[in-house]
Amino acid sequence: MANPLFATKSIPQLLKDAGVGGDSEVPTLKRTLNATNLVALGIGAIIGAGLFSLTGLAAANNAGPAVTLSFVIGAIGCAFAGLCYAEFASMIPVAGSAYTYSYATMGQFIAWIIGWDLVLEYAVGAATVSISWSQYLVKLLASYNLYLPAQLTCSPWEMAKQADGTMVSGLFNLPAVFIVVAISLLLVKGTKESAFVNALIVILKVSVVLIFIVLGWAFINPENHTPYIPENTGEFGHFGISGIFRGAAVVFFAFIGFDAVSTAAQEAKNPQRDMPIGILGSLLICTILYVLFSHVMTGMAHYTEFKGSAAPVAIAIAKTPYSWLGQAIIIAILAGYSSVILVMLLGQSRVFFSMSKDRLLPKVFSEVHPQFRTPYKSNLLFMVFVSLFAAFVPVQVVGEMTSIGTLFAFVLVCIGVMVMRKTQPDAPRAFKTPLVPLVPILGIVTCLSMMFSLPEDTWLRLIVWLVIGLAIYFFYGLKNSQVQESAAEPNRVATPTNPAT
């Protein structure tokens, strides 16, 4: 038998395993999402922490007003990867995203690595946003003279300001835990209900972003954009051209979301047509909004004013007479962050669902709720896991971990498209990535350059995470995988055992 580490699964087998094509014996997820739902899911995940929090940090520490160029570079890298995602999503419309695509092209071992990496991307991404949600909630309550105990609003490694102005060390972030638990329980209830709530939030969030751009444009001070690219301090990544690329790597987190759309492929009504629309449509809309938003924000306030702030939008709004806009934006941000957390946790549970179906993880995580038809045990697992991150880890650490995890996933998807074009050139493709291999190669180069722009400690955390994942794979996943179960059957790619039996 061929080495199981590199055994692949054919597209027909992937579709059969997922119950695509009407196999009623295979428990599957409920198809309830149309193209509009998928675009809304993408926008819901994309517009969030990156726009309202990391934009100010990247401007203050890396790129200055040229953070707009950082967003353009990040969008270009995403566009290359997004085109590759769109091709795969139209070919293999099942849950699992890059994990499933890697299994079809590069084999089980690479699929495990990317699946474990997606755990880092989505779970830690949800934790990042929940921490920012907590900060804005504290700010909103304070405006009404309502104060939570300061020790319960940040991690033990951070200091919090009490109502009387004194500083205390945090214990854990209670509001962040609350929102993660609430969203997780909504996801257990059902995808259709979650998509409806997400659509309402997206309408509110985009409306407020547009209001900020339109009203804020009149308060742009041209002096705040001079020089547009601040001179480099002598250290790589601190302003100048290198600062723009370091800023792109940091704000790249702002584009996470379009890839999460692909995890919902098994719940789309017409995935071959609607998945590319959801992925590329949400990416295009958000890129335009990002560039305009960051241009206005750095024009309203000097980029140095954003240093150390996780709520830079409030600083910009303070330059206008629209005091009501500050409250409106904070409420919209809270709602918007909620939608980001929703899509992150949705994507994570679907990746775990697919890995469990392949027996790389215990099959308990692919059990579908008999009434709601959701992978509820995966939802509950990550409710606990993400809550722990949100309660005890500082926001900057988890934000950088999410960026490098996402970039790594994008690189493997771009490679996968080139492999699939060579190994299965005649496979049906409802959407084809243009200019292959040029577009995938450009995606790989762009994403790798941003990965190498991230701090060294971020790489160390990724390596430690992957080592933990490899230990689980070799001690459990490899021994229990479908490939091992079918080892005695010649000329056959891994065929699953029906989890219903």
C-alpha cells in the first residue's frame, strides 16, 4: 500500500463522504444558504477587529497614513488566494475548506497540518475579536456611568483602569467569555437562524461604516497625511516601505472571512455557483470599504495618536462635533464583532466536523444534532477552548497568531490549485482560477512575504502549535484514519465507515 501520509481522496469520494448527491444514509448538514447569505457571511467575518482596532495599531507602529497601501497589498494577496479558494469551493462543495482541498491534492499529512492550522486561525481569531468586543462594551457602559469590576475586563498580563482612575492587574476577561458562549449557543441552534442574525448585523455594520466615511471626509486634515509614508526609523517594519509590508501583515487579519465562507459550502443551496460569489464578492466589497475607511481615519487624527489604542475610531470621532456618532459606532462595532465571532466559530466547527468524519479526530466531533442538524459537540468544544483564550491571553498576541495561521493556509490552497490542475485537469470546475500558474504563484509569494514580515515570536508560537498537532496526528489520527481502515483493500482510496452505523 502507498504511504498513508500522502494518500489522497478523490473528489467523488469526498462528495460521497459528505452525503452530497442525495445519500440519505450519511448524516449531513442542512442546506439553507444562498449567494446573498454567503456574501453576508463573508462581510460579517471580514469587517471587524481588523478595521476598528488593528488599523490604528498598524498606522501608529508600522505604516502611518500609508496603512491604506498596507490594505491594498493585503487585498492583492487575498485576491490571489481568493481566486484559488473559489475554484476549490466550486469543485468540492463540502465542509472543511482548505483542509478538504489539501486532502484532495497533497494527501492526508498535509491535510492534517492545514486542518490543525485552521484551528489556530478560526479559534484564536474568534478570541481576538471577543477581546476587542469586551473593550468596546466597557467603553459603552462607562459612557452611562456603569462600570464592571476592572479585574474582570482583561487578562492577568494586562492592567485595567478602575472608575477612580487607579490601575489594577486583571484576573480574566468576563465580557469576552460571555459573547463567545452566547454565539456558540446560537450556532448550536442552527445555521439558518445564525445566518439571519448575521445578515441583520451586517446591514447595521456596513451602514455605520458608510456614515463614518461620508461624515468624516469633511474633517480630513491634509497635514495628517504629510508625509504619507513616514521615514523609516532604521528598524525593519517601522515605517518606510518595510513598514507598509509589516502593516500589511498585521492588518491581513482584517481580511479573514472570505475563506470562512468556504467552510459553509456543505450548507449552501447551490454551492457550485454561489460559493465563488460569496468568496470574491465579500472580499471586493470589504476592500473598497477598508481603503476609504483607513484614509478618512488617518486624515481625521494624526497616526501617532493611535499608538497603544485598541479603539482608534473613538479617537478619530473626537475630532468631529458628532458626539452621537461615537455611541452609534460603538454599538455597531459591538454588533459587528459579534458577527465576526459567529463566522469564525462556524468555520472552526465545520473544519473539525470534516476532520472527524475522516477519523483523524474522534468521531464524537462529527455527530450531528438530531433536531438542529449542526455539529453541536464541536461547537461546545470550541466554546470552552475559545473562552479560555479570550479570558487569559492579551489581544496583540492572539491577533498576530491568527495572521500567520491564515497566511499559511492561503499558501497551501494556492499550491493545491496548481497540483489539481496537473493531476486532474479534466475535473469539472464551475469556476476556474485565471492565469494558472501565475495567479497561485503570486498568491504564494505575497503571502510568504507577509509571513516573513511578522515578528519572530509569532513564528515560534506557530511552530509550537504545529508540534502539538503533529503529536496528536501520529499518536491518534494516523492510527485511526480511514486510510488505515481500508489498508487491506487494494486499489482503493480511503472509504469511510458510515458514522450512523
